[in-house]
Amino acid sequence: MRIQTPLQLQEKYLYRGITPTERNVNSKTTYPTQLEGVIARETFTDTVSKVNELFDRAEELGCPTYTEGCVSCMTGYLLYFCIETKYSKEMKQISFVLYNVRTTRYTTLEGCTL
């Protein structure tokens, strides 16, 4: 049996209890019995509570969040005015090849226009 260091135990039990509730991601604050004597109960619950607070702040919806979303969407679409996409480049190449094939190979057919 491999012996785990206190840091490995902390990482294991801190992230194992992550559960999705509604739209939030929260860690369970229940103290695992395997951590008895490794870290203090208050230290564990304080750490998990702090992480939960940070997740809650990160997931808050408000005016800044909506503004960031709108600006990033506009930036992405405005970029299409400045550069040509790979798909449009390939479509131009295909139309060029088809035009060349049509004018060089198929115009020699009698009475047939493509």
C-alpha cells in the first residue's frame, strides 16, 4: 500500500467533493474521516468555504459579464471583415479549378456548354 503525503490527501479530498448544484460548482464542506490527524477540521472547512466563495464570485452574472460576452462576439464577427476565412479561400480555389477545367477540357465538346 502506497502512503500518501498530507498534500496528496488534501488535493484528493478537496476536489473529490465537487458537485454541481443548479449552475454553481460547490465543494462539499463535510470533513472526511481519512483526514483526521492530517489537517485540522477548521482548516479544511475554511479552505473549502473560501474556494466555494471564489467559484460563486466567478459565476456571478451581471452587467460586466454580459458586456464581455457582447464585445467578444462583436470582435469575432468584426474579424471576418479584416481577414478571409479558410473556408472562403478554399471555395475560391475550387471555383478557380472548376473554371480552368471547364474552359480547357469541356469547351472542346461540340455543342455542349457547362
